[in-house]
Amino acid sequence: MSASDLPPGWGGPSQHSDNGFYTPQEGIGRPMWIYAGFWWRVWAFIIDSVILSVVDGVLGFFMLPDLKVEWEETPIPDASGQTMDVVDIASFVQPETASVLIPHIHAGNWHLPSLFLALLPALYFIFFESSSFRATPGKRLCRLEVTTTRGRQISIGRATVRFLVKAFISFPFFYIGVLMVAFTRHKQALHDLIADTLVIRSETAQVVTFEPRS
């Protein structure tokens, strides 16, 4: 990528003269990247959160095992060690023959389904953002995409680093890493700075260059 293809503020040539009067040059202007602002990224994250919640609920309904409750009768202390059926207790209860019902909850194998559901957000963000789609469904609906600082598709490794920093640093520490989007020059969060990525509008604007009037 040549210097003229770099996003604005990244070392590309200046588009203006020192003179205060300009006239547009003929032809189509070069494309300019538009960085995704803080609120666009917030709306995209909310949409992704809703999608993940729905998918998590549906998968959990089919994948997680059913819980079974079995009731076991245990004699009350000092009741002569006798037990009674529930029907008998309802019809005729005497202190020396009463018993206590203790619930026992039984579940099947829940470890693997629970692990998969816990990893679902990571799989969602990593694979969508590293794919040719370049964005999660929430970002795509907001017309955003994640790229390298050179405008290329990010790798799975870079997407993994980006997600881990976001999940364990940017969000937990009072969202400081996320709020950086509103104050950094290129609208980068902490996870963008560490992973060397950008979030830009998927549709770039055409910038017309100007030259001084004679």
C-alpha cells in the first residue's frame, strides 16, 4: 500500500496548500477511511450482545442436560426410626411416625456443554472479525469493519489477541480501555492499540483534492 493509500493522519500527503483559497481538481478524489466513533461501536456491541443472548439461550435449551429431582424420605430424629409415604403423612401424621423429605438433584454430563457456551462469545468475535466478513453481525449492521492499520483482513491470531485484551483488560477495569475510543486520535480502544487494528466505516468517502486558485 502506497503512502497515498494510508488513512488520514497516518503519514499520507497533505491535501491542502498553505493558501486559504482552493479550487477542486478534476476527476474523482481518493478514498478516505472514516474511523468508527464511540457510539457507533456501542450500538454494534449491543446488537451483538442481543444476538449472543438469543443463541446462548437456544443452545442451552438443547445442549444442557435436564435436571431431575428425587425425593428421599429421612426419619425425623427421635421418631423411633420410622418413615411414612407422602400419602400416609397427608392423611395421618403422628409425631413418632413423621419423616422429612429431602430433595436430591441429579444432572447428566454438563461440563462440555457449559464450556462450549462459555467460549461462545470468543468464537463469535474471533471468527467473524477474522473472516472475509471482517465484522460481527452487529458491526456489519452498523456498517463497521475491523481491519489492520493497513486496511487488510486481520488474522485469527490477531483477532484472538484483540478479544482477550478486550475481555480481560478493556472491559473489567472500569471500561477504561473502551472509553479510549472517544479520546484517541484514530478512535482506537486499548485492544485496538495492542492488536494494531482499526474499526472503520465499511463505506469510505471520496475526498476531492484542491489546488490554489491562480
